[in-house]
Amino acid sequence: MAVVVSTDQDFKDTLAASGKVIVKYYADWCGSCKLFAPKYKRLSNDGRFSDVAFLDVNAEENEAARKLAGVDNLPFFATFSNGELVESSASSKEEVVVKMIETLLEK
């Protein structure tokens, strides 16, 4: 599945429609965010995670989406199940993100 760029305008609708979602919050100036982007794309294509929607949200341009997850650092990841926040973490470690997705799939 492809990584979908989301904005404040469609964020809540996408969360509600997708069921299980992981969101990567980033900023254009964030070097760690840029370094993680290929890993995130690879995870989105991993067959184990085919039931999860992968979203990218620019944290500087989308205040409502940022506040919904309590973003306090970048890159920041949050998982949602049926529109409700499940877990969030400021991390650039792939194993942390994989664990978050696995936990989400158990919900």
C-alpha cells in the first residue's frame, strides 16, 4: 500500500474510513524525517501490514492533525484504530515503528 499524504482537511475522514492507521508526522526541514521516509515506504509495502493505512502529515502545516496525536518532536509516529489514538512515539528507529504497527494489528 502506498503512503498517503494527508492534511487537516481530510485527516479525520481518513482515520474513520481506514480502520487501522499509522501516521508519520514530519517537517520539510527535519533531516531524521527525510532519512526515515524510505523505511516508512518499505514498511507500507510489507505484506504483514497490508491492513494498515500509512499516512504522512506535515506537522507544521496541519495543526489539528498534530494536536490530535500530541506531537512533541519529529519524526513522530501515531497509531489510530477506528479514529481513536492508540499509541504515539517520537522516534527514528524502525523497530519502534514496527512494534507500534504490530500492537495496532492486535487491537
